[in-house]
Amino acid sequence: MSFTQMIQRRRSRYALSAQIPISEEELKELIGDCIKYVPSAFNCQGSRVMLLLDSSHHLFWDMVLEKVQAVTPPALWDNARDKILSFRLAYGTILYFENTEVIAQLKNKFPPYQDYFVTWAEQANAMLQFSVWTALAEQGIGASLQHYNPLIDEEVYQTFGISRDWKLIAQMPFGKPNGPDMEKEFSDLSVRFKIER
């Protein structure tokens, strides 16, 4: 499969089940390779990842459910609950973080660029998310990217013993895709892509 075919295969998958077609060792290696080889500004390597499996995965989505229910109007609760429960049915969840201490060190070390390190860190984290997501899709594993932070941040820090230097960026439930691909609409490429000579 070519790289562009892998990109085309990556889609948001919300209906997931608790199976994957590769071993957990292969899964860990896949994620680890992405962490290791995705570039970062000044090679700072500030992105952090936590892989939640089994009871930790279920505990995480139970926490999300509780936090979201507390702030969701009753008229909207059924849809919010069903969406979160669908993520709980997945095989696992990948939590993405950025180490703010690494950013602070870079700001001190390279003052002329201090206004840019947060943006560059976000870009590196986004590349990591995309790389893992695409690598999962290439293996036939579905995923989606969720953002329940900062609502759940404090609970995540306390429950999983994570340093507060790790800023939670996104959550990625993954598992076996259920159902057909949803059609994706694309805007006119000529509006998004210019060529000059």
C-alpha cells in the first residue's frame, strides 16, 4: 500500500469493537515507532503518549461519562452518552500529551524563538496523532480523535499518576471498525491548492 493510499484509508471511525487484527506487542511497536520517528522542532521530542487497555480504557471512558454528564443539558444527554459509550466499546484508547517542561526549557535555551515553541509543539503532536492514526488504519484498525480535555484533565492526572507537566491534548479510541466507510465530502481542491511558476 502506498503512503497516499494509507492516508485515504484513514477515516474517523466511531463504531468500534474490542478486537484488533494484530498482537498487543505489534500495537506497542507501531505506536512506539511513530513516537520515535515523527519529527519535532529542535528535535525536542516533547510529545508523550499513554496507551490505555482493558480496565484502564474502561475506567477512562467512565470518567469522561461522569464529567460530561455533569455539564450537559438533559435534552442533549442521550446523544452525548451514546457517543461516549461507543468509545468505551473499543479495544483501547491512546492519550496524547505534550510535555510543557520541554517547551519551557527550549524557551530558556533559545530566547529568540520563545514565542513559537508552543505552536511548534502542537504541530509535532498533530503529526504524531496523524501518524499513529494512519498506521492503525493501515493495519485495519479504526480510530477517531476526541477532545474531552480540559474537562477531564484533573481526573486523568490523579487516576493515572501523570505529571502535571504533561498537558493533555487529545484522546484516540481504537478497535475493529463496525459498518461501512462513511462517504467523505471534499471541497474544491483548486480553492485549497495554488501553484505558481
